[in-house]
Amino acid sequence: MVQLKTNLDLVNECDNFPYPDIPFAQCLPSESYFKFKLEGCIAALGYVLPEVAQKLSSSPEWERNNASLELTFKPSNTPSDPKEAAAHRTAVLARHLQNVREAKTFRILDGWRNELYPVYGPGRELLFSMERSASALFGIVTYGVHMTAYTRNAEGMKLWTPRRAPTKQTYPNMMDNTVAGGLSTGERPFECLVRESMEEASLPEDIVRTAHACGTMTYFYVRDERAGGEVGLCQPECQYVYDLELPESVVPQPGDDEAVDFQLLTVKEVQSAMAAGRFKPNCALLLIEFFVRHGIITAENEPDYLEIVSRLHRRLEFPMGQV
């Protein structure tokens, strides 16, 4: 018999990097990771597994300090102009990652996307960009958009929920938010939402542009085997959250190979699927936040309400940019 998950279980499953005094996290303690740093930048930019740090530091652009647990990126001949410096670092890192990919050093790079994710410094400046599929190797903060589309009728609120394709490298066959996607370097959140909505759900642009911005969510996820590639990689994320109420005449349809289908489910059906562990971990967290905002999860019906609400906006320990 499947053990049903509480809302707090679902929060713990997604926001599972160790807090100083919370024992729930089923992963390495924070002091076991290397800090990912850039020469000349005081801040840590991410966390790297020891075995990953060892494999990455095999070229002169890298310095690994086992005593201080630091992996430092040190590209030579970096220009003084900030924009030129960012472009130079991006190019040096791209060459290194391409070599690592061709050597098949890391399984996660089998999902190479040819998309660049930004890495920011303490002043919110763009330091460089890196291949999307490599971001979890370095444990950098990544950014994305998530939208919940729903309808209202005589039966109440219903949510449009897609099922991920069985061919997906990450979380195959699991349930997802209506639309979700990662933010590439230089891309604005709402424009990303419009693009992803058309690509993933065949939703017309004029309708998507009526979506409501609902703030952000942050969490710190440690990848398990469902994510594909190496286990234990760090994935701190910031998601820009949107709601879209659709008329009953508008039906999302798969527009690419991301989703198999879309189902229109009642709130109770969605909550049952969440409790059964059928949703991708961060999607379950986003739905919990949606239910809190819409008064479906309340202090009266959720015994862990305060803990849950406080965990929806985790303070991440790395520099973040205003994307």
C-alpha cells in the first residue's frame, strides 16, 4: 500500500537541502559540499559534490582547495570590461564543458540543451553564463516560470494538469504544472511564459498575456534518481509564479514532446495525486503555494500551515540577479 504524503512531506521532498537545525533532509550535510567560486569574487556561487569537484578541476582553469572546500574557476586573460569579461568567461567555460561532455564524464550532460543559464555576482551583475544541463553540477541558482491554468464552473475550480512524456530525461511520466520553463540568460519572465505556453500547451498569446503575476517561490532541492544523471547534485531555484483563469472553451493541447496530454482535474483530484507522489517535486510545491493563495489550504485545515508557508520562500545563500 502506498504511503500517502502530507503537504509538509511534499515541502520537505522539494526543499530538502539541510537547514542548520532541521533533521528531515535526506542528503549530504552542507559542510560536505565544495563552494563554487570565481576568481576575484568573494561570494560562493553554488555548491559542488566532492567527486564532481575532483573531475572538474582537471584543467588549468580550475583550482580545487580540499582544505577550504573550494572549487574556483580561474579563466586566464579575462578582460577588464564587465560585459567582455562575462562573455570571455562564458566562452572558456563552454569549451571546458564541451570537452567534459565529449569525455562522458557526467551522465547529466547527456541532456545537453544548448541553452545558457545566467550566474550572478553579489551586485546582481552577470558574471557569466553556462550550459543549462550543467547548472546542477555547480549548484548555481536557476530561474524559471510556472503557471497554473484553471477554470471555474458549477462543479467549482478545476486545474489543467499535464503528464510528462515517458521519453523525458527528467521525471518521466510524472504530473506537472500547466506551463513551466527555464529562464535563459537575458530572457524576461513574462516573455518566457508566453513562449512556453505556446510551445508546451498551444495557448494563444493574447490569452496568456492576461495571466496574473503572483510573485516568486524559492527552494533548495537536492536531486534524486528521478531527476536523471548524478544523484545528490544541488538545485537551488527561483520560480516566477503566474495564474491564468481560462474559459471552458479554451483547452490546452501538447505543442511539443514535453507533455503527453492535459487533464482537467478537480482540486480534490489534484490533491489526491499530490499525496500519492505523482507530481514532480517542485510542481507539488507550486501547487501548495497556489492552494494557500486561493484559500484552499488554510490554518484551519492544515496543522503544519505556518511551517509550510514559511518554507515557500527560502532565503538562498548565493547571489541572485534581477532577471
